[in-house]
Amino acid sequence: MKYYFDNAATTFPKPLCLSEAMAKCVAEGAINAGRGSYDIAFHADQVISQTRDAVRALLGQPSGQIVFAPSVTIALNQILLGLSWMPGDYVYSTPFEHNAVARVLQHLQQERKVQWEMLSFDSKSLTFDLDKIKQQFFLHPPKVLVLSHASNVFGAITPVEEIAKLARENGATVVVDGAQAGPLLPNWSPRSVDFYAFSGHKTFYGPFGIAGFWTNGRVRLSPILFGGTGSHSDNLDMPRDYPVSMEVGSPNIIAIAGLKAACEWLSVTGPERILQHERDLLTQLLSGISRMRGVRCWPAKTENAVGIASFVVDGYTPQEVGMIFDQQFGMAVRTGLHCAPMAHRLLGTLPTGSVRVGLGWFNSSNEVDELIMAIERLGE
């Protein structure tokens, strides 16, 4: 593989400091943090605490709690299934949620008789209609609002603050899936968002095995996982305090050490520089594709988008394009539905999906030129 364009799935390569920190942890401190009264156990606790602080800072939040989870999918399950639901409660979401949200909401709809509605959205301009959303909330006030901060299929950014403000007027709990945003878009207020889920291996440039969520503590969750927490062990009931009420089992100290190093690298590199770099490359890509016949691409413009684009080519399935790119050009792209079938229903790309390009800090302008030429070659 010469060119990696699947950063929306996981950012790659990782900063060198990541592997160094994880190797050092394996060699010197890969123990059970918080479960022993000896020096390296205390040190592991410090690493976890420092990583929580670093994640919170990169999310732009001076207060609130960081809860760690093995993946953002598990974190979202903990949030959505941990809320208190009654039959007939209304939950609203974007119409392009990842299955990490959509399948949970489908479960709640089927098993707990929750009413799941989509927010009004224009599939041509890829923008939300705030006036119509206000009408939706007036007719059926939301119990919960779930927002994907940025689409993992076409990169569109959700106006979290504006929609959350409308939901808050109805007393709704606001949950944001920040897997594709995180530190790149720390533009939300702890007064408007109750839970913000993040993924360590995506926009944090960290390793697999560590993710979680931020919470302002306003809404208490019921645990859906039970077990040892290293505290209150004499009580068979789960602790109620964050983060221990949500973190069961042994913490993944190796992955957390890697995330800590990634946060340090991000702080120096600057998330705002990374986002601008992604947008510059996205502008270049969209400009190149706009000159081609037989290629449809989303988004049409770089404004209000992260570095993610999807396209389809006349005469080819996305899977065929992916195989050609891999075998002939050494390019890694993602093909199919990207675990977001609702997004493809919006775009009209069901059932085969699209070719997705996920741009990141380690991609270059020359690489995007090569990608544009590869797409052009398909039309020859």
C-alpha cells in the first residue's frame, strides 16, 4: 500500500510517540491500575487521570467527567441504554447516524416502544432546516436528542449548538456522537450537551481499544455493565459516581498510555491545523472531481465539512473501484455502506454504497493528485 485514504475508519499512520509510549508501558507499567497499593499501580492511576484531563482539554471542556470505554460503540450503548425511557418518549436523531447509534435506537423503538424521528434535513444541500426542526419539537417534544457531529459518509458537520438549544427548550437530554469530530470541532457548550462520545483511534490519532464519553453530570445513567471497579468492593451494588459507575473490569492501561501520548502530540500539532489541512486536501479533491464526467461526489463544497468525501463512478460498483485502486494504484479507500445505511438512503446510493475517502494529517497534496488521476483513469 502506497496511499492510505481510510482515515475516517482509523487515522493511520500513528504519531511515532504513540508506539514509543505504549512499548514503554508494556515494559515498565502494564499492571492493573487502581487495584494495588504499590508505586507502579499508583503511577498507572496517574496516567489514567492525566489522560482524562488531556482528553477533556482537547474537547474544549474545563469541567465535566471523562469516562473511558473500549470503543465508542460501547460508550454510545452505555449512554443510550443507560437513560431512563418510557413508552411513547420521543428521540430525534440526524438521518445519517452510524449503526453505533441507529441500531441502539432501533432496539429502543422495538423493545421499549420509544418513538424515533429524523430531524428535517435537505439531502441536496446537506443542511438542516432549523425552522422545520423547531416545528417538529413543538408537535412532539424530544425526550432525547442524538446528533452525529460529523457524517462518516459525506463529512457534513451538524450545527450542534443550534439544534441542541431548540431541544433544551423542551428539557431534552442531548447526546453527541463525536467519533468523526472530537478535538477537531471543540465548538460546543457543556450547557447544551449532556454526553459527548469520542473515539481514541480516529481524530485523536490514538490506538484501538480506548474511547469513551464526556458528561456534564446533569443526567445520571443506569449501568448496563456490571463487575469489579476497584472501589466499594464490599457492596454488591454498582457505585453511583462517575467514572467508576461506568468503568468495569481492568482498565486498558497500554491503550490509555498511547492515548495520552497522542493527546500530547495533538496539543503540539494543533487540531485546528489538522482540520484546515483536511479541508485544503478536500477542496483539492472536490475541485478535481468536479471536472469529471460520470462521477458523483459528496459533499459538493468544503464549507462546513471535515475531511471526508464519498463518490460513485458510472459503470463501476464501489467495490470494483476499491479493488482497482488497491491492485493497480496501491490505494486504500473504504467501499460499501460504512455502517451508515441511512446516509446512503439520503444520497440515493443504496444498496451498493459509495467509495469513501478519509483524509488526515499524514496525507499530502501530491497523494490527492494521484488519487484524482486514478479516478480519471477509470473513465478512459
